[in-house]
Amino acid sequence: MIGLLVALLSAVTYTLGLSVEQRALHGSESISIHRPLHLARVLLGNPRWVFGCVFAALGSIGLIVALGLAPVSVVQPAFAAGVACSLLVVTIVMGERITRGEYAALAIMPVALGLLSLSTGDGAETGTTANTPLLVVVSVLTVLACVAAMATAGGRGKYVSAAAMGAAAGLAQGSAGVQGKGLGGLLADHGVWGAVLPALMSPYPYLYALGWAVGIVLFQTSLQRSRASITAPVANVVGNVFTVVAGTVLFGESLPEDPAAAALRIGGFALTLVVVVLVRGNVAQAEADTSAERAAHSGGVVADRPRDT
């Protein structure tokens, strides 16, 4: 219960930071993943964005702590559902327009992740030690694939939508989430101070930093182009599915053998695809609305308006 409560509190903290980041980005210069130095200057030079980033980081740290207090099959879905519900509340309070598809996507996402949670929560012991060589290979290849896919698409002049960029960010963040599970396992096995040296000697903090850095660049770019209620659910679903699946394999946790549990797993994955489809259908309008809002705010035309949706 303590782990579950920490996960929910972390989700609220993360969402508050995300909302502040969104407001800061919609009033700033256009950023692009193809200009990393300019991107860093714009983000780090915006005090409001830095403030929101600190809150989001605190939420991420809370998630790592929660992973040391409860199984990943409980913590990850609770965190994702908390973010989804908090985003919906913040969006309504700020008076932003929400379509029926977005309402449906935000409602389905906790159900999808809940089914995944039930499919892995059959009483099996949660793994705390990973297959380290395989973890390094999977994590590095996943992050490199995200970067290569976005660079290739953008390099060919094809417009990369906020949803596609959010999905890539979700994979990178999911890679960081696997490292968070490893760090949480060290906390559970050794305690806070006892885990410091084993953590520094493990690949977890370094791979976490790599996944986090790539994920934040992709996610912040997608967040400027659209709304958090569009990009966050896509990144959340993709990232959490990756963490649950990769965490199960890399940490030697048992796969569901019971037919009912297998059906829950299939149903959970099917619903995550429904979420992505529902959100993807509203991306074009959301990006157009955001571009118009930013153009009105700056008194000019925003350069990154969608050309190909």
C-alpha cells in the first residue's frame, strides 16, 4: 500500500510539472530535435520550464522509490493511471478543448494498463536482479532506434507528428523505466545508503540518464507541437508497456501460464493500440490549434505548423 500511495503521489507531482512545462513551451521559440544546442538554450533559458522540469523529475524519482516498495505490475499502471487522470483534471481546469476521442482514450488507458497489471500479478515473486548483458543491449538498441527513426523521418523532409514523436519518447522513457526497476530493486535489497555503491557500479544510472535525455528531448518537442493530453497518453502507454514487457523478461519474472492471465495480457495490449488510434485521430486538429495559439501569442506565424498529417 505504501508503494501504491507513493506511485500515485509521484504521478500527481509529475503531472503538475508536465502542465507547467506545457505552458512554458507554448510561449517560447520553436524547438527542433535537429538543433539540439538551440533546443537546450531555449529550454534551460526558460525559468518556468526549468521549474516544471524539477517537479517532473521529482515525480520520476518518486516512481523509482515506489518500484522498490511494490512490484512493477502494481506501480507502473498506478503511476500511468494517476498521470492520465491528473492530466484530464488539469486540462478541464485550464479550459482547453477535449474531444470525445481524447476522453475515451484517457478513460481506456487506465483499463488497458490495469489488465496488464492483472496479467502479471498472479502472485509470482518480483525479480530484482537483471540479466545485465541483455539489459544493456536492449536498452541501448531501443534508444538508438528512437533517435534513428526520428532523424531519418525528419531528414527526408517528412513532418513527424506529435503522436509519433510521443511514441518514440515513450520508448526511450520506457528504457529508462527498466533502469528504474533495477534501481528500485537495489533499494529494496540494500536500503537507501547501502544501495549507493552497487548502483554506481551497475549500468542502471547511466542507461537511465541516456534514456531520460533522449526521451525528454523528443517529448518536449512533441509537447510544444500539441497538448499534454495528446502526447502524454501515447508516451505513457508505449513506455509502460515496454517497461512491463522488458522488465518481465530482463528480470526473469514469470510470464502468465494461466489462460485467463494470458487473455488479460492480450486484452491489455489490444486496448493500448485503441488508445493510440483514438489519440492519433485528434493530433492534426490539436497541432493546428496549438500552432494558431502560439502564433497569436508571438504575433507571427509559427514555423513548425503541420504540413503532412
